Amino acid sequence: MQQLDIPAADGTAIPLNWFEAPRPNAALLILPALGIQARLYDKLATGLAAQGHCSVCVMEQRGHGRSGLRPGRKIRYGLDDILEQDMPAAMAWLAQRAQGLPLLLGGHSLGGHLSTLYAGQHPEQLAGVVHLACAFPYVGDYAAREAKLVRLLCRLMPFFSIVPGYYPGQRMGFGGRESITLMRQWCEWASTGSFDFGGRSDLAAGVAAFAGPVISLSFERDSFATEAAIERALSPFTHARITRRKLGPEQQGEHLGHVGWARGPEGVVQALAQWLETELPISGQGR
């Protein structure tokens, strides 16, 4: 693995973890879930690169891991900063490094939703999109217990954020130390069921222009990944070729759930490798 930093459009340093395959047929950018550090995906990226199917780049989320930012009263950012500042820079770096190989974009949970929106803004850049435990957080798609928890979280979030100047996810039991702006936008998703946030409208409309392949991998023991929530996450892809798979103990052993799958992602590596062989059947042509 190679660790490096690149500048976002606004000058913010974006940490990247790069895993290069010997003879890749594609290159994949992975975006973390809410509150998750990039290092959680080391095993996934290492496994994919070792199989030779694709090189993998994992982008650190603002405010986490090796990121130099820590949200507070004077440091606030939102989903729009990740989508408009960080992701274009990371994709440009990946395109240069991949030297003409097909580019894939995907992410875990929040990272998958951001990948969806990016596909709508730049459909010509992408050869495929990957969703990992990616279920839209709309409370109307959850079972009663989970819906109650998310509603309560969104009501309490502003009050718990007043004193520290940021959302204290560790204390709340959901997410990490997050920017208040980002969490307000996430709560908009949770309450409306729409991809729009922060006064922006029709953000998902452009996704219909993406006609490539999409894979959605969900996992047993993930109480937030209801079928309705998964389908809402995929709903903007009206013209894409969608593959849906739910992995259980047979594929993943004990590594299941919304986050646990990443600690032992052997089944995920195999599922993505099979999908790549089907959707990008160019084995032997990699550099």
C-alpha cells in the first residue's frame, strides 16, 4: 500500500491509500461510510488488488483518519464539499494513475450514496458503480425500532452539538466526530427520503444518464439495510444494469452486519471479482 495526499479543489489535503494490482483491468475508488476511517477497507483493497482484477484507491473522509481536518466551530464542511471538492480531485488522480483503464467508483453506506450522485454529475467518467452495505437512511424505509432511533438522533443532534461545536458521534453511538453541516444534511436525507440536501434540488436527476453496470452488496445482520432502503439507494439508476447480492455466513463467515463485513471481506472480494469478470471481460489485456 502507498499512502499519499493530494489537494482538493479548495486546497484541503485529501489522504489516499493506493493498492496497485500487478496487471489490472480497472481501477476502483472507494469512499468510506459515515465516521469510518479509510484503513477499515485495507483488507478489501488488498484482496481485490491481489486477485489482479483491479487496482484500488481508498479516499479518507474529511475529519477522519489521516485527514488534517477536525470539525469544530471554525471548521465545518458538508456532503457538498466531499462531492464537489474531494471526489473530483481523487478521480482525476485515479484517472492519471490508471493510464486509460476503466474507472469504477463505489463506497460503503454514505460513500455509496455519494458515488451515486457523482455518477449523475460525471456519467462519462465511470465504467461502473459499487454499493457496499448501501441503504438510503430514510426513516420511512426502516423497521419501527430503527426508524425511532434515527428520528431521535436527528432531533438530539443539534443540542448535543452546541457545546463542542461539532457532532459528537462517539457519545451519540452513531458515526464519529462529524461536522454539524454534514450531519444536518444527512438528517435531511433521513427525514425526506430525497437525495437533495442543503437547498440543492434534483441532485439525483442526472443519474439516469449513467447506463453502465452497478452492483449492490448487502449483508445479513444489517438491521438498517431493509429491502426498501436498498432499493431507494439504487432508485436513481433508471438505465443502469443492476446486480443485487446479499451475502451471509456462507460467503462471509462471521463477518457480517453494516460494518463487520469489512473486517473479513473474503466474500465481498469474490463477489466483486465475479462481477468484474462479467461486466469488464478483458482479462489478459491489463497493463
